[in-house]
Amino acid sequence: MQIIKISQLIIAILLIVSILMQNRGGGLSNVFGGGGNVYMTKRGLEKKLFIATIVLSVLFFSVSLLAIIL
């Protein structure tokens, strides 16, 4: 049980770091048509960081469900 809590903490910290390292968009201006680069493709490090964020969020969700079940 202690391993689950520690892994959840580590994944949460990594998830926060990966989100903060991503480029910031236009915020709400993109929602209302203010952003012109909405469909820009991700390349290089930006793409790897995007995929890592998705993987970390799925891992965090899975570990959290496991902590609830156990």
C-alpha cells in the first residue's frame, strides 16, 4: 500500500512538470477564434512531451483507481 502512495506522488510530480514544460497556447482566445495555429503539428521534443503527458495522466488515473480499490 505504501508503494502505491509513493508511486502516485512521483507520477503526480512528473505530470505537473510535464504540463508546465509545454508551450502555452493562446488560452481562451483560441476557443473564440483568436488563434490561427490551432491545427499546428507537434514535432520533436514538443511531441514527446505531449505523449509523455498523456502516458503520465493515464498512469496517474490507473494508480489512483488501484489505491481506491485496495
